[in-house]
Amino acid sequence: MGREIIYLPETASTQIVAMEMARKGAGDGTVIITERQTDGHGRLKRLWVSPQGNIYMSFILRPSQTEISRLIMAASLAISFAIQDTTGIMTELKWPNDILINGKKVCGMLVENDIRDGQVNFSVVGLGINVNADMQDYPELKDIATSLINHTGKPVSREKLILSFLHEFERLYLDLNEHGKCVFEMWKKRLITLGKEVDVTSGKDIYSGIVETVASDGSLKIRLADGNLVHIVAGDVSLRHA
Ligand code: BTN
């Protein structure tokens, strides 16, 4: 992981660069990293505010079909471990792929897969970690986002955080085939979404209920007020009593 690191002082979006490079055949584990993005985007095409001081990186991966559903779990755990290792801060995981500190988002993850004839050709995992930019400076984000410096009060070494993340991610990613179940159990343990009352937006539908369980492929099972159980593979969760 990270054998080939492409550093760009500034770019529109590391995700766009990585998707383009992956299509042209860039190898498994290539990382694109930048200081700031002018067109950073998140899930559902939302803007990802990308000022100087944070970490923006995208990984080109060529996972097997069995590894793919657990990629998010491995990457989320690796971030959580790396943040704890570098700053001592404990994070929470919110389904499907947000990392929070005290209920506010410190890291977002975007996974885009290129599937050909039912096979995964490549996946690009994009990570935005709010490190040293003061997220309180952004009125539209200050209630929902945070950064590490907002908790430590002093700058956090991005180099240390990236190295720790690469180490953890490689370890967990390489383990996915053999010990995928173990990665799933660790991820599930840190998931704050379980047992909570939630509203889930999935496509055009909104489901309200209690998260009963999470399946080993990462999908959620929600018990609705009428007693029915719905199975959500992709969506956006908001906790009722965060
Ligand atoms: C989300 O929470 O919606 C996902 C945010 C992902 C942001 C990262 S920053 C690096 C990469 N480049 C992008 O344009 N997006 C991802």
C-alpha cells in the first residue's frame, strides 16, 4: 500500500485523478495525495470543503469480489486506529463510512467501483481527514464537522497520521481474504449506529426505525415501526437522538 505515492500541491480532486489513472492501468496500492482541492466532492456529489492543512488522498485498489464489501470496514478501522495512535483521540464509526468525534464528522470516505462484466476492475477509495484546518471557521459546517486540531488545540503531524494509516490499512486490507470476519467484528464493535433510532435515506425512500443489526457484507437491517424489517445496502443515516 502506498508503494507509489503521487503528491500534488493542488488539484481539483484526488478522486478524479485516481479514477483517470486507474482506467489507464495504475497499479494496486497507488495513492494520490494533495494539500488542497478546488473541486473536492463527497458521497451523493456533495461538496467536500478542502482547505490547506487537512489530508486529501485517494487509493487505487484492485480488490477481489470478496474483499470489496469489506474495503470500507478496513479503511474506516485503519483511520480510527491511526487517529488514536497519533493523537490519543477515540473516534466513532457511523454507517456507512463516516468517522466522528463526539458526533461531528472528522473524516469522510468515498468508494467508487469500476465493475466490468460483473467483476471488479478497480476501486478508488477517497479519504478526506480534517486535521489542522479549523472547521469552526465554516458556519455551514461548524455544527456537523470537526477537525483534529479542534480537539488537540495544537497542530497534528499529517505525515505521522498518514504513515500510521498506511501501515494499518495495509495490514487490514491484506488480511481481508483470510480474516475478513475479524475485520467485520472489529468494525461492528465501533459502529455507533447499532441499536439506534434512525432515519435512513436510500435513493428516493426514507425509512425510520431502529437499527437491529448489520450483516457481514456491511448492509443494515432496520426494524420499522410497523414491525417489518428492511435491508439497506446503500444510504445515508441520520441518528434521531445523536
Ligand atoms: C463523504 O463523506 O461524503 C466522502 C468525502 C470524501 C472526500 C475525499 S477528499 C479526497 C477525495 N477527493 C475527493 O474529491 N473526494 C475524496
